[in-house]
Amino acid sequence: MLTTTNPTTGETTDSGIAVTADVAAVVDRAQHAFTALAAEPRTWRADLLDALASALEEHRDDLVALANSETGLGVARLTGEVGRSAFQFRLFAEALREGSYLEAAIDHAGETALGPQPEIRRMLVPIGPVAVFGSSNFPFAFSVAGGDTASALAAGNPVVIKAHGSHPLTSRASFDALSAAAAAHGAPEGTISIVYGTQSGRDLVADPRIKAVGFTGSLSAAQSLMSIIDERDTPIPFYGELSSLNPLVVTEAAAEERADELAAGLFGSFTLGAGQFCTKPGIAFVPTGEAGDAVLDGLVTRSRDAQAQVLLNNRIASSFDEIRSRLITQGRATVAVEGVAHGFTATPSVLVIDAAHLTASATEEAFGPLVLVVRYSGLDEVYSALACVPDSLTATILHAPADDITALTRELAPRAGRLVFNGYPTGVRVSWGQQHGGPWPATNSLHTSVGVTAIRRFLRPLAWQNAPEAVLPPELREGATGIPRRVDGVLTLPA
Amino acid sequence: MLTTTNPTTGETTDSGIAVTADVAAVVDRAQHAFTALAAEPRTWRADLLDALASALEEHRDDLVALANSETGLGVARLTGEVGRSAFQFRLFAEALREGSYLEAAIDHAGETALGPQPEIRRMLVPIGPVAVFGSSNFPFAFSVAGGDTASALAAGNPVVIKAHGSHPLTSRASFDALSAAAAAHGAPEGTISIVYGTQSGRDLVADPRIKAVGFTGSLSAAQSLMSIIDERDTPIPFYGELSSLNPLVVTEAAAEERADELAAGLFGSFTLGAGQFCTKPGIAFVPTGEAGDAVLDGLVTRSRDAQAQVLLNNRIASSFDEIRSRLITQGRATVAVEGVAHGFTATPSVLVIDAAHLTASATEEAFGPLVLVVRYSGLDEVYSALACVPDSLTATILHAPADDITALTRELAPRAGRLVFNGYPTGVRVSWGQQHGGPWPATNSLHTSVGVTAIRRFLRPLAWQNAPEAVLPPELREGATGIPRRVDGVLTLPA
């Protein structure tokens, strides 16, 4: 049986949930569901996603209470996160109805510069059962009811979720709510499944019927799963959202203009959710001199006065402590605010280093409420120091109106998936244009895990050459279909 | 020095081309070019691609003569292939001018169901230097001047091409033509580069500055490169177009209706280019009984009467012979037409087996003029036998008007990237909607290597949150930009 720990009290109890013994049987049902799902139109799936959203909302209070007991993230944050998860399901429903995610294209037969050519019709189709690994830090939005589940289902694929060991009860309750709603909607058995235990996750990734993996978690866990993929007869994509330091640069003029406001904003961002955000600004470039000193002072004062926050689990708490020590001993950072870690709790830590002394040993990600302030004299020092900063999900510039930030933007753009200006990277809007992904080790894909285009990860193109109308999907038949299509190279909107 | 062999005469000579010693220096120039290319608008790149197309056409006769001496593919076919390559460059130029490949999206700031949200603008940006491995069987369209080069350049990436050892002189001449045109257009040094020799290809894939690999070739060569990627600190996508058996099914009614026409079509397709097409129908399901016998007879007669064809190189010729023997001894196929392989030449082979006896040993891909005819009684035998057929680039159905091919289409769809009806899979139209890719081992990606959407492989999304207009790319600024964009979820076309 899996245990569950309340990080606020430190109490560990039996969850009553058994490790999944027969993962193959679960994937077997998912494979059958894949065939059955193909018979349903995409509007049926849109309605399914809406039903899943409503189910989450109906069970919100119970889900939040359970999650709070397993994560200590607090009722307000967790209530918002359930809302965010429901919103995600509904946004994908909207995208399904709109239909341009299919990338439908028709090239009619005819004479071309290369002679007569056959008719080609193309659109994206689902790939098959998808394995989704829930994260510890977002028990809803990046877990059982999260974006990977929503986008894989939206694409038309069954989903098998590996529950995160840090919140088994929340995982099961989320799954129960979703699967009851799916059954009530008439979804085939196996459309959504769940497995428990570390070995079940490994079995899942190794199963030849699994066609892609969505993962949010640590770099080391990801690498272990990727090595299983390397051993498969058939390689599959691994969409991992992993480690991220999220560099942030305060310009000289911004510090002069609004030092305390910046200190307040940065403090709020690096301590949000006890610093357990993949988008936490873990490294902040602050100019030397008085204005920069004022930013640092504001950060230090707020951090010293802060109350202890509960970390998600024992592994994160002990790892946070270890990495903080390494940043000081090996990374040569000096301590501005030491912070206190005790049991599952921590108070914020502020470390400081000169840009000229920054090394890779100082840029290890500390998952928790810690920021490394790097003092710089002139942006050239920032550009040089960035060589020691691993690529990230985000990069942030806090600037003043008169600043020319063209060169700084150009330096940061290749290192991140989202550039933030005069704002903070924590908080990822769920929308059509969002990009939550970045160069390795932030993620290892050319895709996003948040926002509508996340659906593209779980689709593959299929072309029909000279097909009789009867075997074409409705979206590719000759008449109007109500979706955007590219016809003979010209993008056309529905009338 | 690399050698070059004329497969028609068997003569091997010194090419005068040295193995590339310093791959790192080549990639270094590519990395510098990447930065410089970022300063150019996409219309500049469109003009560059047009210039590359014209350069190929200008040098067509010389290129064809060289390629014919190194491949034996014949002047007519090679002339067409140069035209195809030029067409590809121009099609990507057209796609750049049209601009929807950028997937530009703008979500304005404002109140949402989840509270106030920041502005997000997103589009696709180039990933960095791309390694392209030329194939042996298409010395232009899938080699130095091929689709991977065109799509990677179109996306805004420098390209480093690994020349195929089977046609070094054609590779160098193609490269010289392209790079002179690029220089004349003002492209930075390192925009297009070439390296020679097997080790240089391995060095290229291992280089940390290379951000993706485009490859067309054998499964074994691909696996060797993929294991280099597994060893990299930073994983990169490997877009391989590998092995493909391309199953083809003749229905009972089609055989009854037009047996000899089908035999003629299938014969033409499996012997096209001496059977050295990745889309060659290598396995053909033909019904038992008189009508099916007539198809087989027509195939046998034509194959017996056929003249010997020149294979590309010694390795392909000897491997073809070995695999043909294995299909008989281990696969238990019977010989209808034995074919004669001699030196670099081969005449067509037709092997036959009952569907009930088909095993994986009989479905090894024989690269060359060979087809395995599988006799079946009823489509259920086809469905069962398909379990022994590896997934492919294409699947083909030759049917009669009255046939209900819904179930057959449904069985074939998950096994291929392109479904062909009453046509033949050889011949891949270059167009907006084309899909040239399929489940592993056909390719290992969710993308195409032919057609406009091939560009997506070499792009990554980047989002700008609350960015000042000055740092935004022109395509994402607030005013009209002449390209399709998704604004607040609504796809909008330029006025």
C-alpha cells in the first residue's frame, strides 16, 4: 500500500491505495478505447471535456481539502488551481469545436510545374494511448486533471496517468471524479486510467502500445524514463517539462526608478507556492551600486520577516537544504538571508554573488524559496555570466521606459521559451498563444505543455491520396465543413 | 580521399575530395551564421530560396551528368529530380511570403474566467544549426539540394550537410552551385556548409551546437546516429526517414475488373528507379483465384521480360541479393521470378507466399526491384497478416467502384502516413498538404519530410509577455502585418 504524508503535520498514514500490479491490462483497455474513440466526432470529445470540467468544479471542495492535506499548498491556491484545470478542459473543448488544430489541407489534383499530380488531403489524427506523469507541485493543473491529460484526450487519445507518489489520495479522487463523468458521457472504458507506484510508471513507458509520454518533474526522473524509451523497439516522443532556473534581469534604470517595488515583486514571485514553481525566478541579475543595493535590501528585509512555508514533501525539503549548502560551499555564493529549514518547512533564502564569479556550481536549481542575486556592472557582465545559466522556461527583463533592451532581449531569447517584460514569470496564462517550454533542460521538445497548441504533441499527420469521399473524415470532404482549411495552398475560413 | 564509383561501368576513381577533418570549425561558422541570419526578414529568405532554385536550374545539365555517372539513375529521371528540388525551394519561398507557418498568435491582456491576465504573443522561431544527411537514392531531392536543406533554411537555420558517400562529386557540385548563389544573395558565410566522410557525420550529430538532424537512409545508419544523440548532454530531435515496406492491397473486385492494368501499374511502381524508392510497394496482397492469378501472371510476365537495371552502389547490390535469399530460405517465400543480380545490376524478382504463412522473416525490406505477392482469401486474412508487416510511409488500396473499403482503410490507417487509393505510392507530390512520414520504422517523428509543413520540424515556439513593441518581431506587432494570425483565439486573415 502507498503511504500519504501531511507535510503540515508531518503525519504519515496508509493511503489504502495499492501499487498497480498489472499495467499491461490497463494499457490493453486503453488500446481498445483508442479504437472506440475513433468512431466519435470531435464535437463529442468537446462535450466530454466540458463534462470533465464540470465534474472538477462539482467536487472542488473535497478535492481541495484532500490536496491541502497532502501538499500544504493552502486552500486559496488549490481552489484557484482546480478552476484553472477546469478552464483548461473547456479551452481545449473550444479548440476542438473551432477545428483549426486539425491543420486540414486539400491539394486538388491537377497540372503543376512538375506535371499532373494526384489529389492530396491531409489532417492531424490521434497517435494512440498516452502516458501522463503527474507532478508534485501542481496537484491539479499538472497532475491527473492537468494539461497533459486534457490535451491528449482532446486530440482523441486515451490517457493512462501515473499518479504522483506525493499526493495519492488527491490523485485517486481526481481520477474518480473524471472517470465517473467520462462514463456518464458514454466514453469507452479505458479512456482515462490511472496507475500507482514507481514501477508502474516504468512499465507504462516500456509498453509498446504507449505512443507518447507527458511528464512534469525532475530532470533525474525524466532521464530515467528517457533511458527506458531508448531501450524500446519503437521510439516514442517524451514531452518533459523539467528543470528551470528562469533568469531575471533588473536594469540599472529600473532599479533607480522603483527599487522597492521590484524587491516586493521579486520576493512575491520567488516565494510563491514556497518557491515550488517551475517558473520561479531562481537567479536575479541586479546592478551594483546604490539602486541595486536598495533592491537587494528590500528583498532581504522581506525574506527575513517572512513566515515559514510548508514544502511539498520530505524529499523536496531535504534536497532543498542540500542544494542550498552546495550553492554556498561549491558555488561560492554569500548568504544575505540564510533561511531556516525545519522538517517540511522553510523560510526564504537569499544568496548573493558577483557576476564575474558566477560558475555552473552556483546555478543548480534549488526547488524551494531561494533566489540567487547576481550583482553586475554593465550588461556585458550579464551576457558573459549567462553562459553559466542553463536554458530555461522563461527569461524576464525588468526595465524602465527609456531603456533600450533590444540587445538584452536578443541575448535572452535563445535561452528560453517565454520572455517576460516588466512582470514575473510565475503565473502562466492558459490561452491560445501561451508557450510553456524551453530549450533543454527546461523541456526537451519543440512544443508547449500549457495552452491550446499543447494538443499538437499528441497528433500525427495522415494524408489521403485520391480517396473516395466515403472513407474521408468529415473534415476533409469537399463541401464546407465549418473549419479553417488550406485549399490549394490558400488558407480559407468557414463562411 | 573519397572514392567515387560509376555503377554502370563499375569503375572506381579518386574523387579528389578529402574527408572533413575539422567539423567543429564548420559548425562554428554555422553558429555565427545563425546569429547573422536572425537579422534578415523572412522575405529575404524567400528570395534566397528562389535564388537557390534558379542556381540548380542553371547547373542542371552538369549536375545531371555527374549524378548519372555516380548513380546510374538515368538522365530523364535525374533531370526531373533537379526540377523537383528547384520546385521545393520555390514552394518554401511561397510559404515564407504567406507567413502562416509562423503560427502567430496574440492574446491581449484583459479579464478572463481566471482573473486578469497579461498579454501573450507567440510565434515560431528557428532552432539553430541543422545537420542534414543526404540519401543515396535521390541525389538531388533528398540530398544536398533536398527537402531537409530547403525546409531548414526556410525556417531560418543554417544547414550543415553530410554528403552521401555514394555520390561525392554530385554532392560537391550541388553544394558549389547553392553556396555560390547564397553568397551572391549576401547570405552570411556558414549559411550552407558541407562535410564529407562517415566520421564527420558522427562528429556533426555529437556537436552541442547542432539543434536537429534530418536524415534519409537505412534503419541501421539511423540507429547508430540516434545512439550518439542518446549520449549528448542535450537531446535533439532526429527526423529520420528510414525503412518502409508500403503494403498494397488489390481487392477481389479490382482484380476481376482490371487484372492486367493492375499488373502493369504494380510492375511500374515496384521497379521504378530500380526499386530504390522509400515508397516502393514491397508487399502486395493479391486475392487467390483466377482474377488474382491473372494479376500475378501479368506481373511475372513483365518481370521476366524486363531488362537489367543498375543499382546505386555495391553495398545496395550485395544487400539486395542477401535479403532476397533470406526471404526465400527464412521467410519461406516461393520464387515466381528469380531475377538476376550481377555486379551492380539486377532484374526484377517476384516472390509469392500465402497470407496464412506470412511471418516477420518474409517482410524484411529488400531495397531494389523485388515485390512479395501475398495471396489471400478474404480480407480477414489480410488483417491478420498485417500484424507481420512493419509500419510504413504509405499503404495502398486498389479497389473497384462497388467495393466498401471502409474497414480496410481503417485497418491500414494506423500503419502509415499516407493512404493511396487506386494509384501507386511511388511518386510523392510536393505540395502544402503532403505527408511523407509514418509510424516507426518508417520515420520516428510526428512530422513530414516532404511538403510545406516539413518546416515545422526546424522551428520552436517563443512567447513574449507584455513586450514593448520595439522588441517584438514585425509579425507580432499590433498593426496589420499581412499574415494570418490568431487574435484572442480567432484566426484572422490579412485584409
